[in-house]
Amino acid sequence: MSDVDYTLIPVKSKPLRKYRKGSKYDPILDAFILGEANLVQVSIVDKDANYLRIQLNKRIEDRSLGNIKVSVINNVVYLEKS
């Protein structure tokens, strides 16, 4: 058998996972929040509507923006203030 050089270090607990602090979808939500419209249509070039809905919902949940709803109708994404 070959010898392997290694080190074992005792720890009290595993570190918490680090997440990104922002997203490329945050400016969309920020613009909607600051805007006066209660219902807007959102589109991004080369992004599927359902994919965009999932990403926006993740950001809404992470940022605790429960007053914003995302829906997809006929492959078009809509943001709505409730």
C-alpha cells in the first residue's frame, strides 16, 4: 500500500452554507416594486416563461416579498401586486 499524507482536524459543527446575496432577477423585482403599475408583463430574451417564473418566485421567497405574485398565462409571465 502507498502512504497518503493527510490531516484530521476536529470541529464542533459544520459551517452553514453561504448563499449569494443578490440575483440578476432582483432589478426586475425592484423596478416593479418602485413602479406604479399593479400588473406588468415580464419577458427576457431567450428565457422560457416557466423558468423565469421559478427564478422570480425564488427571489420573492428569499426577499420575503409576499405581496407579489408571479403567474404564467399562454407562455407570458406576469407580476402582480396584491
